[in-house]
Amino acid sequence: MIVEPQSVSVCGSDVRIFRYGNKRVVPPTVIGHEFAGRVVKVGKKVKNWKMGDRITMGADVPDMGTGREYTLKGMGNLTPENLAIGYQLDGAFQQKMVLDENSVKYGPIVRIPDHLPDDDACITEPLACAIHGLEMARMGLGKSIAVIGLGPIGCMVLELSRYYGASRVFAIQRSKKRLEMARQFRTDARFIAASEEDPIRFEFEPPPAYRAVPPPLPHNSIKVFICEPPGDDLDRVALALERVCDFGRGQAAALLDDFPAGALVGGSGQGVSDILCITSACVVPYQCCDTTDMGCGH
């Protein structure tokens, strides 16, 4: 399958390969694995893609040689040989790139939605890395997170931490210029310039909105308080409900549609001391004396 790259971003690994080389990249291999492209030609055996399709893909491609057994079981990440676009396989810094049979059949190719511009779609791969890191760290509601290094992926992690429900967020960066640029992604985080302040020993004053979060209760004793109609943040709120209350995504969305601002949703109604406060801007856990005082100023 032949793809015409429309937008390609520069990964830090691309810079390192350009400057210092890499044993997996043998010239004249073309680098560049963060891209959005348009399919301009498909082989006779290609069934799932057609000319004109807009695509992006993850960098790693399963090896059907030494790793055939793992790949056929859907565990291509465990193959002994790690093949990758822009390493052993030609990347996107060229007018047209060829995806071989193995890449088309087993590579992580995804279709770009019509509403998503190419310049945004080309950072799908680093965004996936940021999401994967938060998933591996089991990030969730009320947890704390420290992000060390505020480059593009660090900034993605900062913004994503809000959707995952992280309460106390620490952002650490040596460069003050880069640190100031990162503030827009999580304004309530504690930003630490490591060139001026010890990131291990520092004072942290939590924002007034945050209170101590009690140990997690069984999911059937958790209540949800909607301070404001979620509006455009419905997907974010539904995700939070899914994680906290063990609801399915569709069920959570239905609950939010059915209950107006100020409603209490779910739970047994007995011994409730853990309340999830939902506003149009954020999802924040609160500890209250009882359900008559929501403890959030609304």
C-alpha cells in the first residue's frame, strides 16, 4: 500500500537518529514515524483500505518471522524482534511511503476521522504513548502524579491527568522557558523549576478546591453530585463515572442525561462519606460530613 504523508511531526528519537545514528536504522532508510497520510494506491489483496483513506499508525509493527506465534495471538508486542516504521521500515519523511504486506496486515493502522486535521492527527502516536503511561501507572481519581520533563509528551500527560481524575499534580522541568509554556496544560498543577528548586524537597499548598480524599469505599456506597450541567464535558464525566462507580460508559452517559444539576446518582444511600463533585470544568473528589452538605460551595 502506498501512502502520501500529509503531515509529519519530529520525534526526539528522530533527532537522535539524525545526529548519532541507530543500529536499527541502516541508510538509506527514511526516518519519521509520527504522521498523517492519504492512501494513494493499494495492492490487489488489500481489503480494508482504499484510495483516499486518511490514516495514521503506531510505530511498532509485529515481526511475522521470529514472532509469528505471538502476532497471531494478538500479542505482537512480545515478538523477539521489534520492527518499527522509521527504523527498519521506511518512514514518512518522503513524498510517498510504502507499507509492506506485513505492516498492512498486522500493523497498528487506524483511520483518521473526517473532522480531525492532519496536523493534529500526526501526533496520535505520541498521544497513545502518554495514555499508555497513565494506564500502566494505574492513574485514577484522587491520585497524585509527578510529571518529570515537560516536552510534548509530558504536556500531554499533564492535560490527560485531568481526565483521569488526578488531584495533586506536580510538573517538573529544568528549563524555565519550557516550564512556562507547559502551564497552559494544567493550570492548577504545582510547577517546579528544577534549576532553582529541589524537586524532592519543596512546599506544596493544594488549591482550595481540593480536600483530603478518604480511602476508597465500595462502589455501591459512592455518590455523584453534579454541580453544573456537564454540557460539552459529557464524555469526560462519563469516563470518570465509569472509573469511579463501575458503570459502563453508555450507562454513565444515560445517567447524566436523566439527572439534572444537583442530583445524586447511584449508590446505596447509606453511610455515604465519599462524593464525586462534577462541574463543567473538572471532576474533583470531596469528603463531606453527610449528603446534605456537598462541601463544594454549590
